[in-house]
Amino acid sequence: MHIFCPLRTTRFVLRSVTSFFECKRMLPSYPVARKDESVVDDYHGNSIADPYRWLENPDSDETKEFVDKQNAITNPYLNSCPYKEKINNKLTNLWNYPKVSTPYLHGGKYYQFRNSGLQNQSVLYVQENLKSEGKVFLDPNTFSKDGTVALAYSAFTKNGKTLAYGLSKSGSDWSEIKFRDTESGEDYNEVLKKVKYSFVTWKHDNKTCFYGAYLHQEGKTDGSETDSSQNQKLYCHRLGTPQSEDIVVVEFDDPQIRSQAHVSDCGNYLVLTPIKGCKNNLLYFCDLKAVGEIKERLPVQPVVTEFVADYEYITNNGSKFIFRTNKDAPNYCLVVIDFDNPIESNWTVLVPEHPKDVLDWARPINNENLVLCYIRDVKDTLSLYKMETGEKILDFPLDLGSIGGFSGKREHTEMFFSFSSFLTPNVIYHVDFKQPQIKATVFHETKVGDFDPSKYESNQVFYSSLDGTKIPMFLVHRKGLVLDGSKPCLLYGYGGFNYNNSPYFGVSRLVFIDNFDGIFALANIRGGGEYGEKWHNAGRFENKQNVFDDFQYAARYLIENKYTSADKLTIQGASNGGLLVAACINQAPQLFGCALCMVGVLDMLRYQKFTIGYAWKSDYGSSDDPEQFKYLYKYSPLHNIGVPVSEGVQYPATLLLTADHDDRVVPLHSLKFIAELQDKIGRLPQQKKPLLIRVDTKSGHGAGKPTFKVIEEQTDMLCFVQKSLNLKYYE
């Protein structure tokens, strides 16, 4: 699972609203949401009320009115920040720098995404060679006036003459696939619709591709619906024909399985790695060479038929396939499976599991090599191995940071990778295997305005959580920091789904550090993938409370060591991180002054009933299970809002953020939570801090969001923090 409407005002209105809030020193009057006391569910003998069930219907007039009323009190509060215009200008100026991706070689030409600075969507350029200036090949900014149509993915044919590209509208997970001739730059007539949770993979005939879709789904399919998509089918499409002629080639009896497919590097096999949740997949394959022309369902052969581990296809030599897996290897390893004899007893280990470092990904290159990226104490390392023996050849020297992009295919004699860190915007490296010495040379280095990294410092600390587990945390701030507890601090976390939260460059963090003289902290709490499957499992299912404890003890560490104080500490998280933030303000409101809860999963008893929520059961469990219900109900943010027991303690200033086309974590989570929060807490006499929600339009979970919306959203969050904590703004 892996993250809105611009609120520009005139200078006159901004002054007026500011004056009102500063003079009155009062909180907005929260809308009164209707409580339907008749809605009570029985969970294994436990009666649980759900009075705001009506907010689960995004199309009802009552829900729309509720959203309008919430925005009507949130927008003036955000606009009343006296520094809003300055914050927005600073963000805009910092964001306005050229951005480029690693070059990708297809059909003898190089393709590269570029953004001149403030373009809403990055543009795909084509170059005849690495030294040529290049020209525009595909500009997503031309697909909508407001930039809300985004390029979701792209896939070239083997010969590079055709590009399949997916377009997503308003941030939805739904996409449409179009096809472009790379020579003429013209699109083919056909469009593949109702594509979701799928990419495109091409046969080596350069005319046939496979994709997953829900062509049978009725009703809305624009991202504003809440229904789950069931029974995905894998289709075969032939270039130049209408979608109505596409053939269903693979489908599974389980309606929740999504069919992930990859044509092998040799082109002779279709590798299927079906997945149901967010971890552990099955493994099947089809001999495409034996099938010939595809006219009906494909005959697939099973290799793994139970959801017990992850299997990721890397490459193959004939019938011998290399997979990255955590089968009997919590930190992942590379194994070879011979499809001529695929029983597990015949598997061999190519690169063994590292005792501490986590194998994050692997790619084939130069026909005989593998590039392996390991996570070492939340820092990326990159190494080159021999494909045949699994022997390491060399390590590429890297600073403390993350690898954000890689390009290069098995047959290529060159590769590119990008590197970034908290203080390094982006450096692209080039490796040419035709040179006498294999080494990475700088191909491109991104410059951000007058940003001077020498003025800042970042370091990693390890603190003890409630049970004594050592948790890593990064800290970024200006040099010469005095530990007196006076600095505002922004603490970010995620803690779920085996996701590694590594160091990366962020403009809004610089504004927080520079203009509020603040500290940014990133806590690598359990539930993530920083230390492999053991770290992940320590934050899954009944162990989820470890995640919340880790985050709260990060706050305690920052306060006790005088980096900040509770009244100047802001916590932030998105999606699963939104769950983290909401659970923590329920459990320990005294630790935080402010909370930014973005697109959070907040109703843990019903989340699995909407869109892709059923897939998250692999991390959370489900209230349908009596034992799992017990721990879900114990921490579910919606069901654990309560008056703080300690006298004088109030909830931190809280801003929820969601959007009308988020079909990953549907808005109803945030709507129900804010209704309950305002009713139970917002009307208490001791609650002086605001509890608000920002509901955007034509936006989704975060992917593909146009630049102007990103800047507006970041502006509003910084304004909320400044106003709620009364922070000084430094020019």
C-alpha cells in the first residue's frame, strides 16, 4: 500500500480570516454529524455500534454535505496561517528544479523522464544517443488541463517499436492502456479499459501482450466507488485488434487472487506469480513456445501452490529460473528452479541468505551478471555478482542513502542507477561493461536552487522500544544543533507491509527545517522490511502493538534527549502510516502537539470490505476471525477514541487528509474517524487544539498527483503545523 484541491485566496481574504482567528482565539464550531444508533454489529458475541455507517456511501447527499461542512471549517483555519503565502512561495521555488530519471534503452534509443521543475507530470523524452538533447515522445500533461491524468506505467516491446502505456485519472488505481508507435509517435486505435492491479508484459513477437483486468465489473469504475474488485482475469491482447477480441488465458477460482505475469527474458515462458494478499505468492508457468499461437486458455504448470513465501522472477538460463525468495530465508536469497523438474527438493541456492543484510532486489545485466541491492541498517548497498556461480565480483561504493531507480536489461552492456539521501537530491550513475574496468561514473547530478547540503547534517541513532528492541531512527537538522528541547520536530513513520522506509530527499522537509528551525526524524519501526521478514513479522497480526510502541518510544527518545518537547512534536504518516498516527494519538495523546494523518486505515473492523482492503489481511488479520477480532478491536483507531485519563491532557492538533478518488484506502475511514473524534473529543472543554479534515477532489491515494496539488497539500500541512503549534517562521 504503498502515497488536493488548491485553496488559493486573495491577499485581502487571507488577512481577514487571519484577523478573525487571531483576535477571537477560538476553535471552529464542528459540524454535528447524525448518529444512527440503530447500526450495531455482532462480532463473535460482541455488540459494536457503528453510528456513522452512512458515511460509507460517498454518493449520498448527506455524505457530500458532511464533506462540504468539514472543508468549510478546515479551509479558513489553514488560510488563517499568517505565513501561508510565504510557505507556498518557498515550496514552489524549491520545487522548481529540473528532475530526470535514469535513461532506458529500447530499440536502440534512450528514453528518459524529465520535469522542467513545476510541470504537473513528468514528460517522456527520446534520444538517439546519450549525448543528444532529445525530443518529447509522450507528454502526459496534454491529457488533461489540470494535470490529473497521470502515466501509471509503461512497457516497450522487445524490439522497442511499440510502447504500451497506462493512464490513471484523478489518482485512481483504475487505468486504461494505450499503444504508441515509437517511429511515428502516433497511437493505435485500441484502448484497453478496466485494468487494475496489473502491468503489461509483451511476448517476443512484438504484437502480443498480457494484462490483468476486471472487464465484467459493473457500476462505477472511476476510483470513487467502494466496492471490491473480484475475479481478475489475465487477458491476451493482439496489437491492432479491439479489446472485445481479447482472450482470457488465465483465471483462478479464488476471486481475490490477482494474476501477476511476466514473459521470461528468453521469451519462451510466461511466469505467473499470483498473489492474494500483500505477501506470499504462488508460482506457475506456461511454455509459450510449445503453445504457439494463443487461441484459448493457456495450459499452466504449478510449481508452488500454497501461499507460504515470496517468489520474484529475476531471469533464466533455458529452463533454469532464478527467483528471489524468502522461503526458509527471512532476509531473502536467490534460488534456481529448473522448470523441467521444478519440485522443491531439486531447487538450488545461487546466492545464500545474508545473516544480517536484506536482499531488496536483483536484476540481470551484461548477459552473465546480476546486480544485487542489499539493505544494511536501512542503507542501500549495491554489488555485482556472477550469474552462473553466484560469486560476488565487486561492490559499488555508495554514501549513506537509497537507490531510487535502475535501468538495464539482461542483454545490455550498460546500466544506470540513481542515488539519493536526505541531503542528496539525485545522482545518476552509469556503468559501462565494455570498459576495461567496471566502475560507476556520475552521469547526472541534480542541483536544487541554492540548496547547500553543507549547512545540514543527518545521522542515525538507535533507541530502545518498550520491550527493549533497538529501533533505528534518522535525524536531519541544521548544523550546530543545541539540545535544549526548544526545537519543533516532525516525526515520520510507516511500520507495515515489509516496506523499507529509507533515506530520500524531500523539499517540504527542508522548509520545515529551514523556516521553522526544525528537526526531521524518520523512525524505522517494526512491521517494515528494514531487517527482513523477522522485522516484518514483529509488527504483523497480534504483534501490531509493537509498531505503535516503537513510534511512541521514538517520541519519548526525542523528548528525553531534548531534541524537542511534546508540545512541539508533530507526527506524520500516510496509509498504513495514517493508522499508526491515529492509533498513537489515541494511546498517548500527551506525547504529541500535532498529528498529520494522511489517507489512513482507521476502521479495522470493516476495512476488508472495501476495494483492495481484503489484501491487507496478510498484515492485519480480519475481524471475521474471532481471535484476530480481539486485537484489532483493541487498537482500531475508530473504536478507541477516548477522553484522556490524565488531567489536563488533550488530543494533539490533528489534521486528517483524504481524497474523493482514493480507491486504495477509501475516504470513509477518515470521514467516520473525524465524525467520532469531533463528537467525543472536539466538544470537551479541555480540548483547545483543532481536530480537522481536508478532503480533496480529483485526487487519490497519492500516486500520479500533479505537482500543483502536491505543493498545495504540503503547504496546507505546514500551515496547520505552524498555526496549531504557534511556531515562529524564520525568513
